[in-house]
Amino acid sequence: MIQEFFIRRNSTVPYLRMELINDGRYDFHRSMLFNNAIQDATITFSMWDAETGILKVSNEPAEIVEANSEGCEEKYIIQYR
């Protein structure tokens, strides 16, 4: 999935964050399997300039952090700095 974003000029080392959400299309069991699978996953980040097509970042490591959740369900955020 491609997502467009903008970085503020002269910003140094911003965090790019994406929250994983449960959209309600999957049952609880499948959701738990997914949560268990991402805990041991290797997540990478790639980025290219849409205007020039030049690759700027290639397969750099990203990290998974647990989001603050008010409910009992675990939620995660993928972030790249």
C-alpha cells in the first residue's frame, strides 16, 4: 500500500508512523494470529521521490511499538525514523 506524506522543510529526523487497525472484517482468532505474527516480523521501509522516481530510502529497518490503548486489545504502530 502506498501512502503519500509530506515532511516539513528543515525537519531533522522525523518519525513516520502508521497505525495497524482492526477493521472488523476478521474474527478475534485471526486478529490474535496477526498480532502474534508481527511480534517476530522484520519490518522495512522504502521511499522514493514521486516526481523523479529516484529511490531515497531502500529497505531500512522500521520498528513496531505498542500503541497506548484504552481497551484490552493490543494495538501496534509501525514507525520509521
